Amino acid sequence: MKAEGIQAASWLLIALPLAGAAILLLGGRRTDRWGHLLGVTASAASFVVGVAMFAQMLGYDAEERRRTLHLWDFIDAGVVKVGADLLVDPLSISFVLLITGVGTLIHVYSIGYMAHDPDRRRFFAYLNLFVAAMLTLVLGGNYVITFLGWEGVGLASYLLIGFWQYKPTAATAAKKAFVVNRVGDLGFLTALMLMFAVFGTAGFDQILGTGAEHVGAAAKLSSGTATALGLLLLLGACGKSAQLPLQSWLLDAMEGPTPVSALIHAATMVTAGVYLIVRSAAIFEMSHTAQLVVTIVGAATLLAGAVIGCGKDDIKKALAGSTMSQIGYMHLAAGLGKTGYVFAIAHLIAHGFFKAGLFLGAGSVMHGMNDDVNMRHYGGLRKMMVLTWATFGLGYLAIIGFPFLSGWFTKDGIIEAAFEKGGTSGSILGACALIGAGITAYYMSRVMFMTFYGEKRWEEGVHPHESPKVMTVPLILLSFGSVFAGGFLVLGGFADFLAPVVGEPEHHEFKFITVPGIATFVLMVLGAGIAWRQYGARPVPTTAPKGSFVTVAARKDLYGDALNESLLMRPGQWLTRLAVWFDNRGVDGAVNGLAAGIGGTSGRVRRIQTGFVRSYALSMFFGAAVIVAALLAVNVS
């Protein structure tokens, strides 16, 4: 890396995995033998570049850590000018390290997980493509380049979710994810159009400003315009981050290979919405309404995701509900403004470690259980899969907020920040976050006990065994992040590091003992205790009981699909059928009727032309008589 600045090599971050994807896709079958190694190398090389850039950034003063690299003019159409610009600052480099670091571990894990798949080379190409798109999203120097990465992530996720396209469920899940995300993308695209109409540009520097003071053009926005922009950006964020009401695609997306679940639904793609909101802080801070809606969406989603997680016997879908819930915590924090930005990003990074570890741990369990995902067929696996049990257990403790692990620092910080908002809204938001913490402890304990404890319940012919080292080593490394990442970020000056981008938080000193913290711990113990009583101390039936109304609703994703079908799908089908009927009977009917009328009339008129002279003479006689009668009538009058 040259001395002129950290931005000089930022293009390499995207180019390396993009080149890996291009070689693997264009090289065809000839790259099958070593394609997976190239995929891992491309991601790892991007991580090395990111670490070097981060190290160089730390050598700069805080105000010099924002650097932009202009590559070329992307759009030059009169007054509309958009550059292909990359922005490197504390916020984007934090995402770069998460995406490439955790992404590389997932690449390594995939070598073992996809070892027997005949299309493994194509799988690694899609992984590289996803990493490149995600890096474009977070490194974009303006909203247009960010939107390009946004759409690239949508494409790559479609390819990865539907990778096993011969399975109808996988193909349907990929299509569903793509369509639902298009709804959110429409919000982002409309926000882009509004930005050009209001600001004449989509550049971060011009709109958001170049410092934590947020003195760009957004600071002069009217409340109404800021609210409109904020809500449109939130709609885009809801799509990518699976927040209410655009959450329905997330659980179905578990049809993809497990490394996809870890990469897309734990560490990267679902965090894109949080990035967009925090990056656009200057816009949201101009509208209290937009910020309030962000917190409401986050609070509602964290509760909905937690309840859904309680009703799932599929281990991956239980974790998917957990992802939905944890991203809700991040949105809640991001909507709190300066008080919550740091905890939102800190929880995002910590979540990337422990949720990726949990998903990969679930994949390790599936690997040893002949791809069975039903936790009711597990039990007692801690003795057969010691490493998987230990690493999964650390991720479990981190996500439920066990003291001094990652989730304890970040989630407790969010809960406390919610209460510090004050007023009725602060109390309600804090209470929702508290209740969510208790439910999280319950459903994650349920997963832990059903999988690793109790009597063995696996079917005949299944022989559980530990995964190979290429899969367990990434689990071990991720478990270190599950334990230490949260404390390192919260206590290690992460707030000061992000301050040049999001501003100095009003209260960022973490307090080890607080009233909300004590309440969270009590609810955590209570939730875990109830789960132990139901699934640890008692035999677990191999078939799911009918359950209560809440359990049935949780199994059906709180009727989210039914709601979408009633409000959107069926009315859409009816409108389509009405349009087809109108086209057939209205448009085509009018055209066909006019043609038939002209044809019929011409046929009747044609009969007058008989070819007989006497007929023509008679018609001339009658014509002459009519003319004479008309002339006489005129003269008489």
C-alpha cells in the first residue's frame, strides 16, 4: 500500500473477490480441482488488504480518517454527475473487516461442508461475488454506488439461496427472497430520486457532510422532506434486514446451504439495513418521526423474531428467527440517535461472530446427522461432537447475554440506551428490549438442550460424528469473537473510533451494574430455567405436540405469509385476472368487434353489386326520382 493514503488500495478490496468470481464462473469445469482454494484465497487476500488499511488508518488523526477515492465518472448527464467513488472511514472499515474476516472463515468451512457437491466451484464463485457486492455496498462513496452494491447483494443472495435449484423449495425460497427485497429496493430507489430532486446529487459528502457534525445539505432539510427520505430509506433497510413487514423471506431462505445462512443471514447481508440507517444519520436526525418509526420497527421485530424462534423445531429456522430478532435490536439502537449508534454497530459486529458460529455449528450438527434439521431427532450430541458442542455453547452464552461475553456488553448497552431515551416511548422500548432478552434466553436454551442434552433421539442408521478440522477450526476462531468481541469494542474505545462518523455519544461509558442490567440477567436466568424444565429435565417427544395458540402461530411465522397472501398475493392475482379479462373482452373485444362489424357490413353491401344491367338501370331511375322530388320540394317551399 502506497503512502498517499488508506484509500489508495480500497479498490483492491472489491477487485480481489470479484476477480475470483469471474475466474471461477468463466473458467468452467477446468477450475473444479482448485476453484475452492481460489475462492478462499480471494476472500483472505481482501481481508489482508482490509487489515493493512485499518492499521494505517489508526496512524492518522481522527479528523483525517475519512478518505475518498475517485475511480471514474460513473454518470455524466448534464447537471447530474455521479462518480464511481469509494469511501474509507471508521464505519466502512469496520464493516470491511467483518465481511472479509468472518467471510473468509465461512469460505474455509465451506471447503469441508461442500466437499461432495459436484458444483462446489460454482458455489465458491457465488460466495466471492457476494463478498464483492457487499464490499461495494459499504465502500460506496455515494448512494448510487451503494445502491449498485445493494442490488448486487440481492442477486448474489438469490443465486446462493437457490443454489440447490433442483429442490423446488430452494428455488421458491430464492424467488421469494428476490421479490420481497425488490419491494424494499423500490423504497431505496425512490429515495435516490428524491435526493436528486432535492439536493441535485447523491454524494455522501454533499448530503451528509464530511464530519460528525453532519453539516451537509441534509442539515437544511425541512421536517417533511427528511421524514419522507428517512421512511423510504427505512423501507429499503427493512427488505435487506428482514424487518417487519418485509421479514417473510428470511426463514424460507434457510433452504440454501448452511454456509449461506451464516454468511448472508448472520454476518453480512442482513446488516446492510443497519449500515444504511447509521450512514444516513444526518437525514434521520432531522426527523424525530423517522427515528421513532425506526425504533418501533426494531422493537416490534425483535419481539416477533424471538417468538418465532420459540416455535421452530428446524434448527436453522430457529436461528433465523433469532437473526430477525437481533437485527431488530440493532434497528432499535440505530433509531435512538447518537446514544445508540455505537451500540448498534458494536452489536452488529459481535452478532456477526456468535451468529456465524451458531449457524456453522448447526451445519456441523447436520453434517453428522445426515442433513437432518429436526432438533427432535437430536439429543445427547455433546458426547459425540465435543468441539461443536463447546463452540456452539459459547455462541449460545454470548447471544443470551451471559455476563462478560460479547452479547452481554452490546445488548445490555442497547437496553440501557432505550431506557435512557426517557418518557413513555423510552419506557416502552426498553420494556420490549427487556422482554426480548428473556425470550431470547428461552428459545436459544431450547435449541441448546434439544440438540446437545437429554437422551439420544436420532433415527436408526444415523451415526453422529465430529466434523473435520477444516470445519471445526473456523468454529473455534469464531468462538473467540463470541467471547471477546463485545467487550473489546465497548470497553476498547470503539465509540471514540466511530465518533468522526456518527458523533460523540451522549452516554457511552458502559456500566457493569445497572437496574436494566440486573433485570436483563434475571429474565435471562428465568428464560433459560423454563427451557431447561421443558426440554432439559424432561424427555423430548420426537413428534411435535399440538401446542398452544401462540406456539401454533410461531410455527406459522406469526401468520406473516398468510397476511402477505391475503393483502398482496391474492389481490394481485385478482387484479391480474381482471386485467386479462379486460384485455380479452375489452381491448381485444373492441378490436375484434369493429373488425367483425366492418366485415359484416362489407358483405351485405357487396350483395348490391349483382352485375345485372337492369338492376343498375333501376337504381339509377330511383336515384333520379329522389333528386327530382327533392328539387320540387325546394321550389315549392
